[in-house]
Amino acid sequence: MELKSEKGYLYLEDGTLIEGYGFGAKGIRVGEIVFTTAMNGYVESLTDPSYKGQILIITHPLVGNYGIPKKEYQQGILTNFESERIQVEGLVVTEHTEPIKWNSTMSLDEWLKSENVPGVFGVDTRMLVKKIRTFGTMMGIIASKQEINDPRKYLEKKYDEIDFTKFTSPKSPIFHPNNGELIVVIDCGIKHGILYSLYQRGFSIVRVPCDYTADEIIQFDPKGIVFSNGPGNPNLLSAQIKTFSELIEYKIPILGICLGHQIATLALGGKIRKMKFGHRAINKPVIEVSSGKCYITTHNHGYGIIDRSDIPPNTKVWFYNPDDGTIEGLVHEKLPIITTQFHPEARPGPWDVTWVFDKFKNMVIRK
């Protein structure tokens, strides 16, 4: 039973004020308003570092049915969360529910409270999504259990102007030893699902801060390199782009995922642009050009290669989105570099493209 005793508000930068009810933590937070159409996987979505700096709307009308499980680890890697904490600035749902599942340790409301994240429920999320799809993503303020006074003062800085990777990248290297070849992950805010997929394939993994230089990375003598997913505007990441450009000279196999795909595109001479409202779902189709096959994939990105003229030289399209033409993966024609804009690990989502990790493993072994 939801208690509707305390107000909650969502204020959009275009002046729209939406009133609902507060849940989770009391407080006011600011972020870019985005939405996901995923029907499940709220635990993974809320802990995905790519959502840092954003207020998330979940379109499915009931959220919280199966509660929050206890964190489980393997070799320091979370197997059921995407990071150690909730990453979103706030959560907007139509209705949050009490959990009924054997492994639930707390409710969604209790989890948000424990991590000081505000939520608002009792609002028309479909109306909000239609607005974002029409006018594009915009900045907003979420307020749970308190009023918003002078909202404009909260909106002085735009999401696009902030480097959020400094909040999601580790401060020092993190090691996940295993029996296979050693790879380095440039960790801009990696999902643990990606780490786990790499670990399952035998790789020994070193996660390094995303501002590590090429010289520092090469000191580990990696047999492969992964540029991870992460939050924010890739065009701000000049240091990471420079590092990628310098690592190319070593001809070590490189896999770029999501933000890593965007960094690779920029380093190779392509362009990344802001999308109108992005792709955030677990049912997005992509077509593999070489085979013509369609795969259903998990996405969380607000930037991308949205025009064929933005594709970097000496690369060919690996995947594209048939709905809007966004380029969803690249293969370099001369170097051992592959990228995906989607998330091949699919937590949550279908496992159609987990074979991307096998392809990368084969590249590392063949080197």
C-alpha cells in the first residue's frame, strides 16, 4: 500500500511543474530527464553508472515488484548489480510497489532512502515520455517530500557541460585475477555485467582510472584493451580520446562499448552528436551488416553516430539500428578494433549478442 501523504514534484526546464507524491529519500536533486522503456531490471538500471547525472523515468507502470536482492560477488565483481550504489539522481514512476520475492531484502522505497535518492510517483509517465520524444531531453529538478523554491537557480549548468566520468571512474587500479590473458579496462563507469562477461571468458582484468595515459596502460603489458561504458558527453573527454589514439600504435586488440564506442569514433576521426532523446531500453533491434541478421539488444545512450557522414575513415559499419539509422557498431578495416554502441552483456536484456565478447577473445588469442 502506497502512502500518499507527502508531496513530490518534477520541474522541467521549459517551466512545466508536475505534482505527484514523494518516496525514497527526502531531498532535491537536479539532472537530465531521460526515460527507459524496460519492463524489468530496475535494480540494474538504477545502478548503471551511465545514468550518473540523470533523473530516470521508468515507463512500465509498476516498479518494485521483486524488491532488492542482497549483493552477490565473484572475484570482486557484482553478479546482480551494475555498481556498488544507485547512480541516478532521482527516479520517477507511476506506481512503486511492495516486493514479493524470495530473495528480496528490502523494498524499492527503502533502498532509495538508504542511498539518499529521491523518488516521485503518482505522475503520468506516458505524458512525460511523449513530451521528451517531442521536444527532446531536458534538464529537470526532482523534489521528494519538500517544496522547490526558485527552481531556476538549480538549472544553471547543463548535463552536456559536465564530465561525469570523474564521479564513476575508480581512483586507482582494481584487479580481478583469473587464469587467462590479461586485459586492461579503461573504466569510465563500467557496468559489472561487462566485467563479469569478460571474467567468464577467462580474462584476468585490470580496471584503471579513465584518465590513465597510454604509457601507464602499456606498463601492464595487456593482451587486449576495453574502453568501457560511462556517463556524459564524450566530446568532453579529450584525455581519453588522446589515450585511444596513442594506444592504436601498439596494435593491441581493442573493444569499445557504448561510451567506449564513442571515444573510439572520435579518436579515429569521426563525429559524435547528441541525440534527441537517445536509446534506453532492453528491446532495441540492430542489424549486423555482414549477415543481415537482426538482434535484440540493450541500450543506454544519449549520444551516437547519427549520420553516415560521421563514420570515421577506414572503418565499416558493423551494426546499425533499423528504426532510426543510428550506427550501433564499427569494425576497423586495418586495425584490431571493434566497437558496439549497445551493451552486449545485456543486464538486463536478451543475450542475443553476448558472442561479441567471444569475438574479442578470439582477437586477443590470435594476436
